[in-house]
Amino acid sequence: MTDRYAVIGNPIEQSKSPLIHTAFAQVTGQDLAYTKVLSPLGEFAATVDAFRAAGGRGMNVTAPFKLDAFAYATDLAPSAQLAGAVNAMKFEGDKVFAENFDGVGLVRDVVHNLGCPLKGRKVLVLGAGGATRGALLPILAQGPAELVIVNRTVSKAQELAAIAQTQNTGSVPVRGIGYDDLQGEAFDVVFNATSASLTAQVPPLSISAFAQDALAYELAYGKGLTPFLKLAQQAGVTRLADGVGMLAEQAAEAFLWWRGVRPDTRAVIHTLTVPLV
Ligand code: NDP
């Protein structure tokens, strides 16, 4: 019997998840159907209940429901607990297992696909929202030389740095600061995990924040050369990436979790890539 999965959000029309998971199912020979579910605001639980009652096996969760899914889950993985948000659910009887694969997807894209190890590198993350929360543990697990979180609202960066320190078994130095506090420091890897690019804005980052040979990674995807990536170019950075690989890799992690088989992401990344020009 064909197993049913879906992505839930509002709006949902823009979601690439059906395309990605359908491609994964084809290449791995898995018998599943993956659709989009538009949930009315305030009706997340009822919409998921109906999907489960109709035999649904699992869901991805996108904006604005990642916190609703956190509340709905019965069994939260550490990744979801730290992120305070859920992006994948698996239904087994009364149980709702919940994960957040955004961070592992990001790190796998950088280390595996882009060939950029984080071990021993100075890492800067711009933004202190949900994406940064999800990325903290997976980045720390790579053993960077240091991790700095910089945010417009400084208290949020400080709060995340404090949380990261409590989870930080490898004693990586972690700081949460404001943009003015960067004071000419340079980083080997700079992640733009702000939502500024979604409105064609750029965080107030000095070009001196990019070390020579740095990787500038924009978490937003499909937007070509964003203002952040242009800033990196002005700094002389030639290694630029956007979040299309992160999107594909978090999907692959969910697929593995649901189906027990890891799909190759290369074809999907190729299909979804918008050139950075
Ligand atoms: P949130 O809304 O949770 O957080 C947004 C963050 O951006 C906040 O820290 C906010 O600062 C900061 N910010 C917004 N505008 C500006 C600005 N003009 N200048 C400086 N800082 C700004 O967003 P998410 O964490 O969910 O998403 C962040 C990005 O990651 C988005 O671009 C999203 O598309 C992308 N993403 C990509 C994924 C992928 O698979 N590729 C998956 C998930 C997210 P403040 O706290 O001061 O308001």
C-alpha cells in the first residue's frame, strides 16, 4: 500500500518538499505519496489529526507551524528540543515523534557537499532565530575553533550562546554579541541565518568579518545573489553558497528517518539550484 506523507504550512504553494520527496521515492524505489497540506491558522492540530486519521505516516512542517508541531509532539528528539521547533514528524499509533533536521542538513551541505570542514574554523552565524537555534548543536559537534552568534537584538544572541554553552560537550568557545561588537574580527565561515534576504535587506555586517578564503553561506535559497552574498563578494570572497543544499539535506534526513534509506541529494540540488548571479 502506498504510504502517505505531506508538508504542512500556510501558505504552502511555494513548498519544494513534494518535488524533493517524490524524487527521493523514485530513486530509492519507495512506495509513497507526498503532498502539500494547507492548514488554516489556528487549526494545526485538527488538520494533522485528520491527516493521521486518513493513514498519514509523517509530515514536514514549515512556517508558521514549527512551534505548533513542537506542542503537538509526544516525543521530541534533542534536536527539536534545543531548536524549540519541529520540522519533521513521524506518526506511530498514538505517538508523534518529532525532529528538527534543519541544522544537520546545513552542516551536511557545508561539510559533505561543499567540502568545507568546520573543525578548527572560526564560525560566525548572523541571526538568532529558529534556523540558528537548530544549527547550534550540529555546528558545535563539528568542533570549530569558536562560534560567534551575532544578532540585531543582542539579548537573543546572548541567550542562544548561553544555551549552546550548556550543550557544548567539546568546550568550543561560544559568544553571543551585537554587530557593533565584532570589531574587525574575521571568520572562516559566515552563515547568514537572518531573514533579511527575504526582503532584499542585508544585516549591518562589516566586510572585514570575512577572512581570506572564507565561505559565505546564505541560508535562504532560490534568490540568486542576495545582498549578503554581494557583500561577501565585495569583501573578495569567492566561495558563495545558498541554502538549496541545506533544504535537500534536511529532506534527506527526514526521508532516512521515515523510510530507513538515505537518498542521494545531487539530482535534487541540481534541479532546484538558482545560479548565484
Ligand atoms: P526567524 O524569523 O526565526 O529569525 C529571523 C532572524 O533574522 C532574527 O534573528 C532577526 O533579528 C534577524 N533579522 C531579520 N531581519 C534583519 C535585518 N534586516 N538585519 C539584521 N537581522 C535581521 O527566521 P528563521 O531563523 O526561521 O529563518 C532565517 C533564514 O533561514 C531565512 O532566510 C529562511 O528562509 C532560512 N531558512 C532556510 C532553510 C533551508 O532549508 N535552506 C530552513 C530554515 C530557514 P531580530 O532577532 O533582531 O529580530
